[in-house]
Amino acid sequence: NWSLYRQGWAPSGTLAWQSTYLDDGSSTYQALDAGSAESWGHYTDFYGADGGLTARQTVNDNGSYQSKYFDFLSVNNWNSYTDFHAANGALTARQALFDDGAYQNTFFDVLGQNGWAQYTDYFSAGGALTGRSGINDDGTMF
């Protein structure tokens, strides 16, 4: 249940943002592209009861969307990861950023157009490609 709900309006009279404060202390903030000037239609930030940003979901004008998750309490070896989805909801890619600055990008062949089902590129903190692994359509690994 929510305890407070606020909205803001653009000069044109369209809704520009809204915030919801929930009974458990968590909250959301949603920004809307009221003037259609951006490639995204809206994004929503999710905050924990302690005020830390835990996630952001961005919905693009073409219907695709990204969900980014933050480890603001530093309980994991990653500080954020982002899932990228096609308009139909299929997971197309994932990027993970690690505490040491290294990162990895995973891609999924959701349309079955390649000989691989998924693969991951691994990068050092300096951006150098350090490895690649994946799964082929026949289930073998590389």
C-alpha cells in the first residue's frame, strides 16, 4: 500500500513525473518523456526503505526496455547489472559491472539466426577483452 503519491506536470499540461511512497518506506520515481524528445517513453527508479537506488527500468519508444539493478549495499561482487529486452519481452543481452571495474556482456540469440544460443565477452577494468565463452545451438560450449 502507498502512503503518499505525487505528480508533476509539464507546461504543456502533460504528466512529466510521479512519485509513490509505500508504507514499508520504499518508493518509486517515474519520469515521462512528456514532449517525446527522447528515445525512451518513461523510466522508473526504485528505492529501498533506506533511500538507496535499487533498480531502474527504462521503456523505449519502440517498446524495448532495460532493467538495471544496483548493489547499493555492496553485498555482491557486482555493483550493477542490466537486462536488455526486446519489445516482446525476450531477453536479448545482459551487462554486468563488477566491483573491481571489470565487466561482461552476454548476448542471447532469441531469433535463432546464429549458430550460437548465447555468448559472453569478458573485459578487464581497462576495457581489454580478456575472454569469451558461450553455448552453441547444438548445446556444445565454447
